[in-house]
Amino acid sequence: MITIPGKLVNKANTYEIHKNAAGESWIAPSKAAKAFQEFAAWCVLRDERREWIHNEPLEMTIRLVNQRTDVDAIKAVLDAVQQSGRITNDKQIRKMTVVHVPGRSPSLELEIEPFSAAPEKEEP
């Protein structure tokens, strides 16, 4: 299990406007969102020894401990797992379960496993 202490930073809701010397503007994720993603990627490297770098289909369980968030915030978690290099692409995640659980301190708990689709049942 991968444990990421602290609150999930919603990458989708924390953008900053940047300008270059020529006065051109662009929008990018905030420093807080980037810092969360880098820290989460480090936690993945620390806690997960397996690699799935050949595009194997995977399933992920995300437990949000003592926190509530919008579903779009989960993208930061997927990007962090990909940034860690333990997977090739977050498109490998074919099934994802997100569960809110009580706890003392906010954190995220991740489990990544090979995806084994249940065989389809034949209709009578």
C-alpha cells in the first residue's frame, strides 16, 4: 500500500496565470499542485517496488482518509503515479475505486494491482 500523508491538492481547481517577458500569458497548475504531485510521486517510489512499464492494464483503489474532494482532483494522483515511473501511462488504469474513509489525519492510501476483468456472463 502507498501512503501519501496530507490533503489532496485539486490540480483542476488551482491554476495560476503566468506571463513571459513578451507579455504572453498562459495558465498552469499552481505551485501547491506541482508540489503535491512531486511529493506524491516520491511516496509512490518509496512505497511501491513493482513496476508496470509495459502498458499492463491495472486497477487502483484510492482511499481518501479524513477528506472530501471533487472527483476531478483524482487526476493529480494518477499524474503522480505516472510521474513516479512505476507505470508508463495513467491510461493503464482500467478500473478505479475511490472511497472516503474516516481517520485522524488526512492522507491518501493507494493500492495498484493488475486488472483482471471478470469474465462476461452469458445471457440465457
